[in-house]
Amino acid sequence: MPERIIIIGAVALGPKVACRLKRLNHEAEITLIDKDTLISYGGCGIPYYIGGDIADLEGLYSTFAHAIRDKEFFRTDKGVKALTGVEALSINRKEKKLLVRHLNDKIEEELEYDKLVIATGATPVKPPFPGVDLSGVHVISNLHHALAIKTSIADGKVGHAVVIGAGAIGIEMAEALTDLWGVETTLIEMADHVLPAALGKNISAVVEKELRENDINVLLSQRVVRINGDKDNRVTSVETTETTISCDMVVLAAGVRPNSEIAKDAGLAIGRYGGILVDPCMQTTDPDIYAGGDCVEVKNIINGQSMLMPLGSLANRQGRIIATNINGGCEHFKGAVGSFCIKVFGLGVAKAGLTFEQAKSAGFDPIYSMVAQSDRAHFYPDSDFMYIKLIADRNSRKILGIEAAGPQGDAVKARVDAVAPLFQYGATISDICSLEVAYAPPYASAMDIINNAANCLDNTVKGSHVSVDVQDFLEEFRQEKTRVLDIRSKIQAEPFVKKYGERWINIPQDEFRARVQEVPTDEPLCLLCGSGPRSYEIQVILAAHGITNTRNIQGGYAMILAVHGPLD
Amino acid sequence: MPERIIIIGAVALGPKVACRLKRLNHEAEITLIDKDTLISYGGCGIPYYIGGDIADLEGLYSTFAHAIRDKEFFRTDKGVKALTGVEALSINRKEKKLLVRHLNDKIEEELEYDKLVIATGATPVKPPFPGVDLSGVHVISNLHHALAIKTSIADGKVGHAVVIGAGAIGIEMAEALTDLWGVETTLIEMADHVLPAALGKNISAVVEKELRENDINVLLSQRVVRINGDKDNRVTSVETTETTISCDMVVLAAGVRPNSEIAKDAGLAIGRYGGILVDPCMQTTDPDIYAGGDCVEVKNIINGQSMLMPLGSLANRQGRIIATNINGGCEHFKGAVGSFCIKVFGLGVAKAGLTFEQAKSAGFDPIYSMVAQSDRAHFYPDSDFMYIKLIADRNSRKILGIEAAGPQGDAVKARVDAVAPLFQYGATISDICSLEVAYAPPYASAMDIINNAANCLDNTVKGSHVSVDVQDFLEEFRQEKTRVLDIRSKIQAEPFVKKYGERWINIPQDEFRARVQEVPTDEPLCLLCGSGPRSYEIQVILAAHGITNTRNIQGGYAMILAVHGPLD
């Protein structure tokens, strides 16, 4: 009898396992089960559907060759049986049977399996404040939600929307609402910066600025207290700890939780974050049951801890491994380093590894560099600033994390993707100093920004570079706790000298060696140049003259512009 | 007495060593020596200056902050003495003295050093055929050449140019001449494909097609026999083994040779390719003499052999290491994997590691996959095909090389840069199958093209995927040695069925499982779909039915279009 494989869930990982397994074993009887009737879709594309980049809902469940990925497609094209509108209720592990219910007629039946794959995904968290069930309050977890949101906007019923949660989905939704539809959009986040799980300060400030410049009303460090409705139970406003925002629509983007109930009920091991635990072969604690995708926990390669990482890319890669292993192979999923990217209006953002704060929590002694540099040879047209934050452990010099942003998203992603695979090998600062990235003037500088981010970190670890974080500097300067020594040209520095008087000293770099005795030695100075390296050079010269109470503003004036805008 | 460091050569590595070393040791007396008066320039930018992307020559030797990098700049801004117009003649290692000649007054002097750095770069090869010294025949090795070429074109004196050598510089020059100036340009290469040192077949064919479509006359497998001139010794034509091309200008881009004479004369070890040999600390066989940049040989990390790799990026990274080590540090340059990228009109191209042929020569048993896939989520607007060739060793499954091309150059580079650093760790096909590259629909597919290139290679190594190279297929089909089984839709296949009759069979994928008995079994078939994966699926089905004399066309019809254009 051919092997019977049942897969619960038919969005990303499920179909991947099914199709790959059928290719490996033509005889296998493979059944895909899903509660929904719409299956095998690109859930990550929902914001782009709502924002109009993708015209039709079908675009999200069509193949590259424009075939609709429905039940019939799986039968004819893939040789896989898809049962849609069917809910998996419970697993009888002893008898290897899955109890399911057909949602249209409520009929239940038991399906026998030789191997079972749990690909149940994750469900958006509905926070516990009142009003989450009002009409007009949406989550984004499937295509029906997507259609509902787009329809109500297209009907002209939405003038002002509130998005709760400034993670990836919240930000993508805020952009979608604003960009195509001109909906006035407020983004509320309880953390003190956007993308709090992905980014630390600085790069998140660059993102926040991009959001504000595109008319998103960003509210940080505010908790939602309740959502208010009218007598028809239609949403009217969102109340936070500090304010009330009138609105006609709310999108809840407060994270997701793994759909692991069926696994838990069957006695399979569940992790601390509620995800199903799997070994590197993607097997659960029952060797006949595999699991993958948004419903499992994955190992964070950097700190060894378990984490949730709901991403279609991981689901696809895990799906291939599961299929190989069910077929008798032995491929391992080693874990993840949290590679992530997002487009935020005209800005590309990417990261991998731990943020500075996460590294601290994980017991490291982190140190970072923050570099602003041209994303291609500076003499090449269309070059623009890119911003990279590189984080390492002070003692071991091991790289722990990288965050990057810039207008050329593919170029931003290139830097992060080049570093991310090295975490597993314990790459150090020195390895990134001479990281061999491809070079040609249209695509990079000879000393690439990624090399310079590591060079800067190397200088910092070794103590020759003493820096101040740009956001800390701005706060100190605002409070008049520090003076600036600006080594840019007179013409660049003049407006600041005029405005800030003796708090802003200008000695241009080309005059500096001759005028070093003019530098005041009685108080701390923050050193400034266009983007950081020249003022570092000045710091070294000052140190050689015994003046050591200086700190170099990381990323220089470019970074001030990126996180704050022109000084006022 | 402060330490005296002399650096011969002030283009890329020399200035990097000088400035970094001065930052590390403020007391050091550092002297940069160069024959030329123009120094510290971005030589890689020359084609972009000639092509008009960079308006002024000064753009190539200005800093990001628009300071001109001349003698005075090095003195005031960097605290480094630059002697320009001074030629280094010989090294007296015993007495640690360098003999130099001031070119303006021919006066010679001896300079004492504690440490010497050789950064003499490389010189363009002048091939041994007659006519290389005619007026109008140029090499590209410094800014004077660049200015001479641009001036003569701008004066309207050049209608037709011949570029000899289709390496990176040859191609960049051909583009520069054509794109801005509309010069009719012929590119002559003695190898059978363009970028022969960097690329194998397929990806080089994509580049060649891009060149032809932009009106470059590409002549392959032709040796230049002589360059002819008129009575005023002005170039008139280039004669190859097969043809004669009239022209008013010739650019020799036949490679470079390291300037290692001064090192050789001083008894330092020289490698098989004429480059100075250095250890991982970048020290020559004399511990007081360092060398780096285009004049040294570097270790190829993949095959352990020595190679030349004249790139400004390597020079900069090596320069930093040399400065650190002269200052008593201990940083290692581990070698290189040959990461390379180039913009060719609207195409971005990148590679790292060995080509298929190079891998064979190095004693590996190479195998490759050739994948065409969307460079972002296929449902995302502006997605376009990217092409990746991934090469591995059949037995060890270790990745040996990657080549990529596509219209989004930064995205192409991202894939290559993500794989290149893994060579040193012996990454295998499986590692690339689950390589964790960042994912969001605007920048990637959930199963990224790099993952799929590895998946395809995995299937090939394991024997389930039996493929035919697209260029081999085109040749066999032309010779009527194979038939095509096209599993695309009827509407897509119809024109081909009409044109090729029984040599082109169409059974659409969605009908295939029902019509499998229609497949002829009496002769070999090449399987075709849009880009390769669906026809692979068909191959597996056929194999399950006992039909195994099939080969899948790598990259499908997309790859046919990319290397050849529409079938005629």
C-alpha cells in the first residue's frame, strides 16, 4: 500500500511539502487539509494587494504561469488531493488517525495516515482591550480579511484608520492604506520605537522618520486602552493611554501566536512561546509527525534559544526539508538568525541577528558601530546614503547583529544577506573588515560600507574610536550638555555657528593640524563631520595631543539628517 | 626617532596604508611616492568618466566631501608626505634604503625606511602584435589615458572604435564609447565567450546578448593579428584572424601584469603569475617589506592556488591590514574567492568562486544548475527574471562557484555576496538550499532564487533531475537531434508547434497526468516549460512511468530568451 501522508494546513509549508514529496515519491497518497477554501496563497502579499500593487486577489494564489492554485490545480498539476473547507479536530497518535470535520455539512470523518505534517500556521493576536470585535476592526490573517478591508476602503467608507502595532505587518498596512487610498493613518506602538522586535534605535528612527514624512501619524510608547464603537457596533475611535484617535477602521497588527492547539492536545511537546517543538529533522516528539512554518519554534543560531519566526521564506525552506525527510532523507534545518527585510515607502530596511538590547539580554557584552556611507562609489551618479549598524560582542569580537536602511532596498538587503550566513560560523569583526563583497562603482564603494562598519567597530573595540550615539548626542545637545566641534568646511558649518554660537566650534579639517591649539580642553566635545570618518581622524589627532574628552558622533551629520532631519 | 614608512605607489592601497597608519601612529613619518602627479584616484571609475556618468576628471580624485586628493591634501588633511613625479628605482634591503628619481630634474636620492610598502599596481598588457604603438591606440591605466581618450572622442575624431579584450575593462569601455558618444564599437575577444576569466557559458551568453542588443559588434574566438595605421601613424583598422575592422581608435583591454620588477630586482619572491608573494600578514619574503594591491598574488580560497586579482576593493581591504600589522597588530588577509560584479548596460552581473571549466581544471568533479526566476515575489510589480548558475563538486557537494545576471544589479549582487563568504567554510548544496536570506515580497520570493538554484542542484546531484544545458539544447535542436516536449499552455506552445511540427510536442501540464501515454518513448526528448521547474515535475512523472530518456531544459523558455532570444 502506498504511503499516506496527511498535511494539516495548505498555505505555505503545506503545499511545499505536498508537491515536493509527490515529486520524490510518485506513489505517495498525499492529502492537504485546510479549513479555508482559498489555499496556497502568498499571505505576505496581502498588504501589497490592499495597497494596489497587486490588482486582484487571485494574484496572491496564482502561479508564475498564471494558474490558479486551487483544489483542482493540486489534483491535475500536482497529483495531490486537497480537502478544503475541512477542519482538523484531533490527532489519534496511537492509531495514526486524524479526525476532521467538513465545514459545509458538519460531517466528521477519520483519516488514516502513515506520516502527518502539521502546518497550521499562526493566528493574529487579539489584544485583551474592549472593542476588538467591533465592526471595522480587522486582523490580517487570510485572504477573506484582505478582501474585506480592500472592499470597505474602495467603497469610500474609510477616511481615517488606526493600525495597532508597528511591526512589519502594521507598517506595511499603514503604507498600503496611505499610499494608494490616501486614508489618514495613525500607527500606534506600545514600544518606544517602530519595528521593536527587529530593530534597535537609530535604524528604527530612520524608519520612523520615513513613516512620518509619508504622513503616517506615528504614536510611540502608547498602549491602547479600548476601541470605541457607535450604536451599530461600528468602530469610531481608539483610545490610548494618552489620546483618542477618531477612525472608521482599525487594523490589529499586534503579532501572531502559533496554532499549536491540535499538537498540544495530542501530547506533542510545545515550547515556551507556544510553538510546536521540532528537532533539526523537523520532527515533533512523535517521529511520525512533522511540523513546520509559523506553528513551530525555531532555534536562534546566535544565542541558542528558541524563538518564533513566522515567515513564508522559512516555511518554504522547512517544507522542502520535511518532504526530503519523510521520503527517507536526512536534511537538517539548523535554525535561523532572524534575517528580515521590509520596504517602507522609499526606504529599504533589513536586519539579521540580535539588536543591541537583545544581545545584552542574551548575556553578551555588546558594542556597535553606526555608519553612514554611499551605497555605491561616491562619484557614481545616483549614489545615496545607506546606514548600517553592526553589533558585536566586545570580548569575543563575534558579530551578533546587523541592521541597515537606505533608499536602494536591494542594496540594503545585499549587505545584510552577506553577513547573516556568517553568524553560524562565529565570524568576528576582522572577518567583516575584509569581507569579500563584489565591487564595481555602480554597485559599491571600493571599501564597501559593510567593511567600513566593521572597521569602525574594530577601532571602537580597540579604544581608538570613542563615539557617541547620534540620538544620545541630539538629546545631550538639546539639553546643552555638550558642545560640537565641527570639522566640515566653513561654508557647511557657518549656519550652525551662527545659530548655536560658542556651542558650535568650527575648525575645518584642512586647517586642523595647524589650529589644534584652538580646541578648548576644559569640557567634553562631540566631534562632527559629514558622516563620521573625518571627525574620527580628528579625534585621533586630538588624542595624540592629549585631548581625550571627545566623542565622535556616529554617522556624522548624515546620520543626524537620517534620524532627525535638519537641526532646528 | 619616529618610525619611517615609505610607500611606493599612491593610487589605492598606498594611500589607504598611509592614512590608516597615521591614524594608528601619529608619530610615524610616512612618505607616499608616485611617478605620477595625479594620485589617489578611483581607477575603476575611468570608464564612467569616459562614458559621461562622471562629468569631470577631478571627480575621480576627490573625496566624498569634495576635497581634491593631491599632495597638499595628504599634507594638511592626512599628515602624510606625498612625493609625486618621483620614481622608485631600486631597494637596498641590507641598508633599508630606497633609491628614487625625481622625474622633473632627474635628480636621484636615497630614502631611508624602517618599513617599506610596495603598492606599485599593475600595467596593461600590450599584446605582441604590430601596431600597438600607433597613435589612437590606447590603454587604460591612469587618468592621463582617460583624459586623452575622452578628449579625442569629444573632439569628434572617433566614429568607430575597436576594443580588444572582453574582460571587465573592455566591456565597460565598450559601453562608455557607445552609450554616451554613439561611437560604433567592436569588441574583439579571443576566447569563445565574453568575460572569459569570470564567467562560464550561459551567463556569459546573457551578457553577450545585452552587448549586441546595445549595438556593440561582438567578435568572439578571434585573435588580433595586427593594427594598421596610415602614413601619419594614425590607426586605421584592426585585422583579426577572420576580418578587418576599420576604426579611428583602439582600446587595448587585454589584461594587466603586476608591476613587480622592483621587488624582483630586490630579491623578493615572485609568484607564477609574476605577482609579488606575500604571507597572510601581507609581508613579502623580507619582513620589513609589505606589498598589496594589484602587484601581489592572492590565494584563491577555493582551490588553494595563487591568482592575480587586480581590484580596488581588495587593495583597500589589504591596505588596512598592512597598516595594522606595521603598527604591531596581527590581522590576516585570508585570500579571495574572486567576487566580481559589473554593470553591462541594463544588466547587472556578478560572480564568485570558480567557473565550471575552472573547477574542472582544478581537479573537481563539477556539476551545476542554471535557474531563471523572478527577482522578487512574482506577484510584485516590476519583478523581472534573474539568472543564477550554481556550481558544486559532485562528490563532496561543496559549492565551488556562483554566477548571476539580471536587470536589478543590486539584487544580483545580493545573491552572489550571500554565497561568496561561505566558500571558506566549505558550505554544501544543503547549506544553500536553506540559506537564510531576508525575505519580503518587494525584494525576494519566499523561496528565493538562490535557494532554488541549490534545490535544483540537489535534485541534479541526486539524479532525479536530468538536465540539458540551454545552449547545448539550442545546438542539438538546430541540428534536429532532439524533439521538444513543451508542457506550457496550448496558447503559449501553439506558434512553436506550428513552426516545428512534430519536433515540438505540446501537452499542457494540467492535462499531463491524464495524457501521459501520448508521450513518445522511442527517442530522446527535451522538456520545456516557462523557466524549468514545471518541466522538472513532468520529468519525474515520466520517470515514474518508465520514460527516462528525457532531459529538462535548464531555465526553460526564459533561459532560451535570455541567451538567444525568440526561437527562429
